[in-house]
Amino acid sequence: MQRINTAYFYKLAQQLTSLKSLEPQAKLYFDNYMIINTAQEGLRYFLHNPLIPPMTSYSTGKELLNALEKITSEAYDENRVLQWSEPNEITEILGRFEISMQSDFGTRDTFIVSPKGAYSTTILAESGDAVISDSAHALVPSIKQDLHDGCRCLAFELPTAAAFHLFRAIESMVREYGHYVRKKPFTDREKRNGLGGYANFLKEKTLGVDERIIFTIEQICKLHRNPTMHPEMHLSNTEIRATLGIIVSAIETIALDWNRRENAPQVQLTDLLPDDSKIQNLLEDGDETGKQQGKI
């Protein structure tokens, strides 16, 4: 997909329409050169542009371009004037080009992507991975592609396809988060249980995972992911926006807890307590000092 600046057509129309103002017997170099040259350059680019090239209108466009190039090739002569026939010829070819353009581009497939709630259409279609923070991306870079594809599907109103990619993204995030807090990866057998299985593993008391994170994962699984896996279920555009919202929230919450754990000091409690042997030495040193002072 590529964006098209629709103002380009207006600018091209201005450049070509100005050719109708050409006057015969006017000096080319001083009066008409800029008009003809500007239209010539604009038309040359349009005829060979790779994005929306003309098809049936190409031949008349090329004919017009040749007529303009023939005149501008003689612009070096300051005494060169437009002949009586030249403005009429250009206007006649331009008229045929306009008609062929209407027929050509009147049948082109052109679509408008409607806004999806408060989400920017451009962001959804071109950089959907921007819906989550850089810190979340840094923790699990692999979710970038699924978020990009999921938001792109949302922009083009393919909600069930969008859900597929978004569920892949949250599952990757939860799996890597579980690997981090458990200090070991999930086995192939454990992975078969999917998102709901990961939530159950995270309930282990020794892991200290916030209950709200587990509850959100289970909610995504039960209310959003599991129903969508059935072939007869198809999400609406409204439902997929709600799904995107809760998945983004879950990813960001997991990322916050993950970063908090990484930034917390990993020091055992026994390392913070005084060393018993050092305390004993201090007591013994104190006794020796007292004895020596008593002798004095």
C-alpha cells in the first residue's frame, strides 16, 4: 500500500490548463516558455510515474508531450515566436487528452480508508506497531510484525484477520514474560496449552505475578481469543477495536512489571543482614580491649 497525495492531480490540472492561455505571435522565450516548460515537466512525470501510470490515455498524453518538447527545443532563439497553428494544435491535443483521462481514471480502483474510532488511519495502516511503547518492543521485539499486520487489517476492515495477529502478539508477550519470571522457558508440552495455560503457570505463588495481570490474560483468552477460534465466529469492527484496546493494555502492564523486576535490586535478604562471624569478632575485640584497660 502507498499513500497518494490527491492534491497532485489538482496541480497537474493547473499546469496543463495554463496551456490554453498561449497566444500566437507572442515571443516564446519571454512570454510563454515557463508555461510550456512547466506543463511539459509535469506531463512527463505523470506519463512515466510508477504508482498511477496512465493506461488508455497514455498515447494522447505522449502526443501532447511531443508537441510541447518540439517547441521548447527551440527556446534558445530569443526571436522565436509561437506560430498561429501551434496554440491551436496544443489546445486540440489537450482536449483529447482530457477526454481520454476521464475515461481512463474513471474506472480505476480507488478506495478511502475510513477512520477507526480515535485511532489514526495512517498509523494503523503504515505503522501499527506504534500502538505500544518502545520499552515494550525492547522486551519482546518479535511482536512488532504481528502488531503491524494486525493494525493494518483493522484499518482495512478485516477484523477477524486483525484478531489473529493481535492474539499472536499478546501470546508472544506472555510467553516471554513467563520465561523471565520462571527463569526457564516453557516446554513444548506447556506451549500447547496456549494463552490460558500460560496464565495458569503464572499463578504459582513463588513467582509473585500481580493478580491483575493474570486476570487480564484470562479475560483476553475467555472473552476474546477462544470465541474467535471457532469458524462460525466473525468479529465486527467495533469488537476488534475493543480487543486491540485490552491487548495493548495487557502488553503495557506486563512490560511495566517486567521493567520493575529488572530494575529492582536482586539482593538476597541474608546479604543485607550482619555477618554473625563479624559480630563475634567485634565482641571478642571489645572484650580484649576491656581486659587491657583493666590491667592498666
